[in-house]
Amino acid sequence: MLQGGAETIAGTLAAGIGSLSLPEGQSIQDIAYNAILEAYSDPDEAWEKCLTEEKVPYIEAIYRECLVCPMISRSKTRISANSVSYRGFTLSRRSTTLTKQSETSNMKAL
């Protein structure tokens, strides 16, 4: 997680944990837990060694994916000055929107 930079660590952790806490994230947690149990003999061993080795590719994939997902902390808010219509949808005046900074999003961790 530290690969994301000091200013994005909190946002990266919040987004990752938030995603895993959604109903869709429950199935990811189940797969991750089973992958951990396959890699280690028991949960206690996994807990002891989780900070010193990266033995579970699925867990590594989860945190690398967290690094490439655009987050609120990387986004800027904008307030529309006028109503805007686009493809049948109208964004009313004074609506707050989020815009992502393209230079920081969708960057694959090396």
C-alpha cells in the first residue's frame, strides 16, 4: 500500500476497505481468505508472517488494484454555474460533481 505515496495512503486504505465492506466485496473476502488458508498452514501463521512476506498472489492483486482505482482523495469537486444537459440528463445549477485527475488515476503499480 505504501507504493501509492504518503498523501494517498489514507485514501487508498479507505477506498480498499470500503470496497471490501460492500456486499460485492464479501465474495472477494471469501476468496481471499481461502487463498490465505491455502498458502499458510493456519490463520495464526498467516497473521505472524503477513507483514514479512507476500505469499498470496490474490492478496497482492487486491492491494495493487486498490492503487489503480481513482479515489475521492484524488478527485476535485466542482460546482456547476449553470444547468447542463447531456444525452437527456440535466445536471441542475449549483450541483456538486467530482472530477478525477487523469494524471493520477489508472496507473498500474510496478
